[in-house]
Amino acid sequence: MAIWLTEKSRVVVQGMTGAEGTKHTRRMLAAGTDVVGGVNPRKAGTSFQVKDTSLPVFASVGEAMKETGADVSVIFVPPAHLKSALVEAVEAEIPLAVVVTEGVPVLDTAAAWSRARDSRTRIIGPNCPGLISPGRANAGIIPADITGPGRIGLVSKSGTLTYQLMHELRDIGFSTCVGIGGDPIIGTTHIDCLAAFENDPDTDAIILVGEIGGDAEERAASYIASHVTKPVVGYIAGFTAPPGKTMGHAGAIISGSSGTATAKAAALEAAGVQVGRTPTETASLLRAVRPRTP
């Protein structure tokens, strides 16, 4: 099994005809993802050649869902158009919307999220690499060739660290890897992923990657202590970050002792999570858990 994305997922790409959308649609197809079309109101009714595949272009997400049975949207539109694209996906009630777009104004994100509050759409991102269930499907920009299927679940704020840990543990493999993004406002959280991995019978162990800023990791630690029975190992990016500096992601800012890597690691360790001080050490901690191979 996998969480949220499987070989049965049918993917539509909002922004497929743009440069980034085209490039990553090609990569998703190469990974075996069932990409069924794109959305661009100005090119509706046409087809778009991606790799060796001719994909239809629809006027809206709703039309794409009706015509193809799409249940996942991957969004590559520019930041200025993200709010309307995401609201369109939410109002169509597509089950999963993956927002790769970075540089989205926080006010736009907040406005879109207010429309999504009572929707059936799960949102991942923005400013995220997406998610991959290796050997099954890939929705976003995560490289598909750096690991294989297995029994580890990974949730991460950082795209780069997602890739590194996938590579470090490629001989064991992953059920699903989810890059949730590091913006101040995001859709799916660490806790959402922890709950899904806990309930997935084919995930034996979980890696949680966080970073400085905010309190998401502390809240995840509290959830793990009360609700997660599977082994969890963690890594927090930013042990050497100076206080009061924004580091990379828009949400990665610390003030005093609040939001530091040390404080987050302490909270996770108090919940029984082993926390590595480097990605390689984190991978070694996971190996010690010895999840079963497929």
C-alpha cells in the first residue's frame, strides 16, 4: 500500500503547458504515473504532446475530473495565479491537490485555505516537492530513480533532505515520501502524515524531517507520544542556524529559544523519537530499527 498516491491515481496537471509543468509531466510519465491531462482555459479542447504521449487539455479541473476520472491535481502555475488555481481545484473537490509552486504570497495562501476548510480536498504544499510512492506513482518533482518501493514512510519539510534520505536508504525503500513544504501556511502537516503512516499496514517505520521555526515539530512530538506505535526517527535542519535569521524557507525563523533545532529535538526525544544530528546519522538510526524488506 501507500498513502494518498497509488498506481491507481489519475493525475491532471494545472500548468502542464508551461515550461516547468511540461518538464515535470514528462518525468511523472516516465515514473509510471497515470497522467490523464492538463488544465489551461486558454488552450481547452486542444491536445499537448509530452514525451510520446498526447494529453488532452481541459478548461477546468472539474471538466478534467468528469472526462478522465482524475483524482489528483499537481499545480505548477505561477505564484500570481496560484490562489485561483487552487480554489478551482478545491471547488471541484478533487481528492488531492499538490501545490509545487513556490513564492506564493502568504495572504493568497490564507485566502485559498479559507475556501478549502470544509472541502474534501487534501492539499499538499505550497512550495513543496510533492509526494511519491516509489514504483507506483509520482506527483510533483521528486526524482523517481533514487529509491525503490519498501516499508519506510517519510514526511519532510525540506525537498533536498527528502531526496538525500531517500538515497541513503534506497536499499530498504519507501512506501510513500511526502514533502509537505516549509511555508508559514501549509495544507498537510507532519501530524496528518504520521496518522496516515500509522494506519498503513505496509509502513513499518517513519522518518520525520523538520527544520527551525514555528512549533510544528513540537506538536508532532506530542501526537507521536499519544498516537503513534511505530518507530519514528527524526532530523531537524538548522542546528547551527543563528537566532533571529530567516533560513531558507519562509517559515524557518527562530526567536530566542523558541523554534530552535535543539528545542525541537528535545521535544521529539522526550516522545521516544531518536533524532540524528546529520541526515546520515538519521539514516543509521532508521537502519537500527530494521524494518522488513518487501
